Amino acid sequence: MTTPENFYDSVGGEETFSLIVHRFYEQVPNDDILGPMYPPDDFEGAEQRLKMFLMQYWGGPKDYQEQRGHPRLRMRHAHYPIGVTAAERWLELMSNALDGVELTPEQREAIWEHMLRAADMLINSNPDPHTQD
């Protein structure tokens, strides 16, 4: 009897999540909204943390929890002013990243739905600090 694949395995495991996250972070440093939100010397660390988080979330290794504890995404992002504009830009760059990865429409939709929920949940600033009056 074989064990059915989980989502993590079915999309290609670490290789796929590494590619998604790498393609996302290729865009961030030069982005006028997201780039300044990151410490300039920590893009590699941010990339590694997001990769570990997504891998764990989708059924892969528990490296994120073992190294950083419970994800607590809202708490970990609370010191960044995240408005609707930043969330929308994050989604735009993530969509670009997903476009470059071989996924079935169902797999992409599952990942995208998670990204939509996460981006919405992390909005913590009103008025939006990234819009101009």
C-alpha cells in the first residue's frame, strides 16, 4: 500500500517552492513599494524564511517551526506598515512568480487562494501608508 502524495509532493516539493519564492524575491529589491520595507542586507534571509514557511504550510518539512517557532504571521509582520497598496503589490509580484512555475490550474489556484488570504490578513495600516494624498 502506498501513501498518497500530499500537496507539497504533488507540486514538486522543495524545488517548486524554492523557484516560486526565488522568482518573487528577484522582483522585490527594485520594487518601489515592497523594496524599502525590507532591510537591505536581509533579502536572502527573507527568501529562506518564506520558502521554509510555504514548504511547511503545504505539507513539507517542518524546518520553519523548528527554527522559528509558530508562524504567527500577523505578529511577525506587525512592525511593518502594510496597507492595501502594499498587499496588492505583494500579490502582483507573487502572481508573476507563480506564472513562471509549472503547476496545474488547480494547484496554482490553491496556492493563489492562500496568498490572497495571507495578503488580506496582513493588512495592518489604515490609512494606507503607500498612497499619496
